[in-house]
Amino acid sequence: MALIVLWDIDHTLIDNAGVSKEIYAAAFEAVAHRRPSGPAVTEGRTDRLIMREMFNRDGLAQPGWSVVQAALEAAGRARSEALRLRGRALPGVREALTAVAQEPGVVSSVLTGNIAANARLKLAAFGLDDLVDLGVGAYGADHRDRAALVAVARDRVHVAHAVPVDSPVVLVGDTPRDVEAALTSGVQIVAVATGVHSASDLRVAGAEVVLPDLTDTAALLAHLACVAAKQD
């Protein structure tokens, strides 16, 4: 049976060095014609939810999503060089992505709150974009609810790679929202304590497998095989 591995991006694969919050602030300002009252609250939220909450917090009417998405894309493009200079791929990520991509029967993509353009931009900044199949990923424009993105990605993988729709899925992420998305969707989670949440936080959220980071590729592959086997 095929295995689908879906990676979160921010604080799982890369450190964006604060550029993400600058993108949200710039997009908000471009649409609202004023600065937001405070920084975006991210922590595993989708771009749809992040921007919705920013407008609600400032008591503004919700603009059309196409307008917001265009502003996010423009803000991302304008900060691509800042991301490259200030951010970094997290330790072990390149090796982990390469190893998983080479595993027979594995489809490796992303499940991220970022819109697709900014997801690609973030991975390309560190030469990681060719190590996952971005065409079958699920993104922040696809749904406001992160858990709903699992079905989006699974359907795209099914169409593109002709794998069974009931193929096991493993999410890899750093927040309790990643854990919740997996548990709500009935798929498996490998949590990594590379963001603001501790290993204890992730276990409390329900993750059975928690890694300190992605530096131990062999351990990651063993965990992927183990969690996938639970759904065979």
C-alpha cells in the first residue's frame, strides 16, 4: 500500500525568522489601507483563518478572499530575498525530505496553512521545493480548517498518482493544530518539537510519536513505517 507523507512547512521544515508575520501585516495593510493593530496569530492556523481573525480583531468587514490572496502573494514575493537571507532550513530537513522521497511507494508532499505560492516560495528559498510533490499538497487557500486539508491532499494524490483513496497518511508538524488535524481526520502524526511548542505540549495534544527534530533520518523512517502500519 502506498504511504502519503504530508509535511508542515513553518517551524517544521524551515525557520522563517519572522518573515511570515511581516507578510501577513503587509497583506493586511495593502487591503485595509492601514496597519493591523497587532501581529498575526499563527501557530498552525491556515492563511484563510489568520487573515479572517486579523480583520475581525480590528473590527473590519471581511474582504473577498481573492483580494486577500493576491495581497498575500504580493507580500510574499516582496520578501523572498529577506526570507532567504534571514531564514534557514532546519537541521536534518534536507536529508529527511530526500530519504522519504526515495522510499518506494511513498508520496511526499505538504499540508500547510500557507497559500500555495508562498509555500513554494518558502521552500524554494532553501532549495527544498524539488524534494516534495507540491502539485498534490494542501494549502491555506483550500480551506479555513486545517483538518479539512487532509482530504484535499489525499484526493489530489489519488488523482495524480492513482494510489488508493484509503492509503495511510502521516502528517509531520510542530503544533497542536497539526496533531488535532491528524486525530480529527483519522490519520497518523509525527510531531517535531522544533517550533514554540515543547515535546510535552505535543504529547498532551495527543501525539504518540514526538521527535526533538528531524536530524535522525533513520528514526524518522522507522516511525513513518510504524505509524503507517497502524492503518494497514
